[in-house]
Amino acid sequence: MAKDKTTFTCTECGGTSPRWLGKCPSCNAWNTLIESVADAGPGKNRYSGAQFAGLAQAQAVMPLAAIEATDIARTPSGIDELDRVLGGGIVEGGVVLIGGDPGIGKSTLLLQALDALQRAGLPTLYVTGEESGAQVALRSRRLGLDHSQVNVLAEIQLEKILATIESMQPAVAVIDSIQTVYSDQLTSAPGSVAQVRECAAHLTRCAKASGVAIVLVGHVTKEGALAGPRVLEHMVDTVLYFEGDTHSQFRLVRAIKNRFGAVNEIGVFAMTEKGLKGVSNPSAIFLSQHSEPVPGSCVMVTLEGTRPLLVEIQALVDSGGPSPRRLSVGLDKDRLAMLLAVLHRHAGVACMDQDVFVNAVGGVRISEPAADLAVMLAITSSLRGKALPQGFIAFGEVGLAGEVRPAPRGQERLREAAKLGFSIAVVPKANAPKKPIEGLTIHAVERVEEAMNVVRAMG
């Protein structure tokens, strides 16, 4: 592969410079020049190699109605929870980016998936840039993957990795991790913005041209976002995030982006001595086991992709000082302050001199507003010191005017609650089913004060 000249491109205006400068010569912005690969010259293209031959041919222009639409074939990975997050399985030529905290289980899960695919007769390749082949073999034995036939390549140079993929033609290739890979085309160090962007672009084009499914493992920052350029998430087809506390037994894998399936779909795993195992009933891990109902606890039904989950919301209201604290874990912090204001204005429940702490049990993160009603009921229960009834659930979005708005797919939420033995539900009026659900008493409300009155009437 011929080495092209490097140039420096401004991220603000797109101007170029033959060498690095502190200030862009075009727009005068500071520290915006990053290294990139210049074109090889007239009539040449650095993406015209054999691995990109399928992209070099011009495509005919056709009306949308004339293009034949076919279902995307998916290959099961052998791990049901992972297939759920991927949208049914691995897609030929698809590129998946998976990120998470160090030690949370990314390499473990992918090694298990590759071993299952290899045993199913599909050729696989595991490219490790952070460990030696001996370390990967040691982990496979620790996971109980005896006599595994997964092919391992310990390499960080992009050109050698692409040559190996081209010669082997595996069905699935894992790059662990993209931050360790570098290209000879660039002079910057591995992990830099230019290297990560250029290497990811080459690997993505290789996947589309050859039909090899490629999984990229990405590092995350202290804030939990994927390290490197944001453009990395736009290049790939699917972005998965590992969630959960590394000190906990359970792990969640969430789909943030998926061109072949539903977003916000989650897979739930338990970390065992033999690796990650799928959890068939994930609602059980998000519910605390209380022998008797306790104040400050309310169960809600949230939707994660296509799956309804029961999650316990816990609240603790305690006397505070002149500057009371508002803290939420797993829920939107700004929304908590808004709900406290609505609770005071429309339901007469004052917490202005109280510390308020709210937590979603099990390390799950709830981003949908359907948790509003459960949060408000948990706060009221803790403030009054009275527990909600046994088998009680609630969900619904609360507006600033005190109205309770419907949550999407309310019927599925209620059926999931009834299936798990819950008997009392406070829900938005628009979510009340036309036909009664066996074993479930439903109280439909339109305003926050109505929900508070229903709960007070229960004792």
C-alpha cells in the first residue's frame, strides 16, 4: 500500500495546511487542525485497493420504487440477549461499535459470541491489540471455552489487519480495540483522533465491500461516552453500550443506534465464573425483595426497546439545611427538580426544606418521562412515612400543569405487571384498557392530585 502525504484539516472551516499550526490560516480558529491523509494525486484514490474494489464501480441511478427491497439476513450469535440488542443477529457486512468501562465484560462477551459462531461452522477472527495471544487463550480457558477454534491475531497495524481479513474472509471479525490500531498513512500515535477516524473508515469500507461483519471495541471517557471522534458513531451501523456497575453481578447492553433493529433495546447479562450469561427474567433484578412494603418505594413499568421491564423507584426524603439537596441516580436530575415543583403546586406536597434522593434499583438508567408518576408517588410515600400497598405499580408522564399524560404501549406494560403478580395500578386515563385485565385493579387518573387522592384512600 503506497504511503500518501499527510495534511492537516481544520475541523471548523475545512481548510488545510501542509503542517500543523496552532491557528488555522483560513478561519483563525485555535487548536482545530487535525492530521488527515491527502489524496494521492489526480486520478488516484487511496481507497482504490483490492479490498475496496466493490466500492469503485459507479452505480446506476434508479427510482426508489424500482429498487427491490429484501429482508436483511441475520446470523444468530448464539447468545440470545446479544441477538435481541442487535435486532435479531449479526448482519453480513454490518459494522458494530461496542463501548463500556474497563473490565465490564466487552472482550468476554465477544469471545463467547465468536466461539459460538465458530462452533456453528462460521469462520471468525479475533484481532487483539491490547493483549497477547497467550492472554486471550488463558481467558478462553477460564471461561470454559476448551478447544476453541477461534482464530486470534495479535496486531495493531491497520494494513496487516486488512490483509489478513482479505485473505481469510471470516464471517465475523472483532477488533479489540479500535484505539490501539494505527495506519502507516499517518504519523500520529495510535488512539489519536486522526488515527481512530482513518482506521475506522478503512475497516468500515472493508466490511461493506467484502461482506465481513466487523465489531469494533471502543474505549470510553470518564463521562461514559465513547472516546475519540463523534464521527465514529456515524460511520458504523450499530452502537452498543455496556451499562451497570462493575462491582455488581449484572450487566446491561443497550443499543444506542441500530440501522437493522430497534434503538434503546437492552440485553441483560449476569457475570459468572464462566463468563456472561443471559438473564431470562430481567425484571427480577430491578425489584428489591421486601418482606413487607416499605415507605419510599414504588414500582413502575418502563419500556426498553420492545421489552417492558418492572423497575423499583426508591425515594428518601429527609430534613435538609438551608440548601436542600436533590440527587437522582438512574433518572434525569433536572426532571426531579421539576417534579418537586409540580408536586408542591398541584398536590400540596411541600419538599422545599427537605433533602430528596431518588434511585432506580439495579443500576438501570431510565430516560423516558413515563417514570414521573412513580417518582412522585415514591417521594410522597417517603415524606408521609407510609408504604404503598403490596403489588402496587404506577407509570405516566406528568406535565407542568399537573396533568398525567399517557405512556406509549400502555397495554403491554399492564399485561407485564399482571403476569408478574401485581394487582393494583395507577395509570393515565388514556392508558386504561377497554377490557379488564385479570387480577389487576386499574385506577385511571387525569391529574396528579387525583393520583394522590387514590393512594391516600388506600391507606
